[in-house]
Amino acid sequence: MSLARSLSWAATALLAALLATGCASAPTPADYARETPRLDLRRYFDGPLVAHGVFTDRGGKVLRRFTVQLRGTWDGRQGVLEEDFRYSDGKLERRVWRLEDLGDGRYRGRADDVIGEAVGVAAGNALNWRYTLALNVDGRTVEVQFDDWMYLVDERVMLNKAAMSKFGIFLGEVTLAFYKP
């Protein structure tokens, strides 16, 4: 085979591989339907929990570290999740989620700094939340979108990875590890 033909074949193979990778679909909760243990928000977010996390910029650099003390309570399908954040710079924040189990793995949630409502879908050991959060950045309120994934590892540990974006542009990521004593 000639050099030109070899290079042409290699370029075609590379283009096909790039197109196949670029067309890969984003994960959906259904992709995790067979995974165990099964995530039930009412069960996991009931009682006290603690979480440790970081916020990274789009390049992966850690910009903030934090811990969260949580307490969840449920009355039937209605829940309240209180989150008290302590950041590495000493700043404190509080968020109170009002959650609702809609059945069939669907959830919705509201909090004072959430624009509209968070919509969540769970299957197997995973939950995907999508919502818009109003963040205070240097004295200004900035609305950012969250694509938030939670994965139950075992009865006590859940990992959370949330991509933040604005106008479809990736801004950074929040990574948390929850622990239920």
C-alpha cells in the first residue's frame, strides 16, 4: 500500500473514531437501573449525615473545600433536607431543600436559592438532579445550571458529582462524598 493511501486510511479511521466519540450519548438514570444497592432518597436522606467536598474550576483546579452537616426528615412522600456548609475560608451557608417523592423514581425539590424546582430521576443506585441555582459571586447573583449525579456506593456512602454551566458553557464541578453514620 502506498504512503498516501496509508495516510488517507489512517485519517479516515481517526475521523471515524472522533465522530463516534463525539456522538456518544450522555448517561441517563436508566443506564444504572440494574446497579445495587438501590438508591431511595427517603431512606438515605433520613437522619443525620456528613459530607466533604470540593469545587474545581473547568481545568480541574480545586478552588474551594467544604464540609456539610445534613439532617433529613420525611413525612410520607414529603421531605426536608437541611444542609449547613462550612467552607475552608470560614464562610458558612445554609440551604434547606423541600423534597417530594413523586413515585416511579421521580423526585422534585425546592430551596430558596433554586430557581424554579429541581427535577430528579433515580434508577438503581443513581439519581440525576437538574436545576438552576442562584449563586452569590462577588456580591452579584449569578444563575448557573447544575447537572447533578449521585451514586450510592453502599448503605452509608454516596458519591455526588455535579457539573456547573452557564449558557451551556462548562464552569466547573462540585464533588462530594456523603457519609451516613
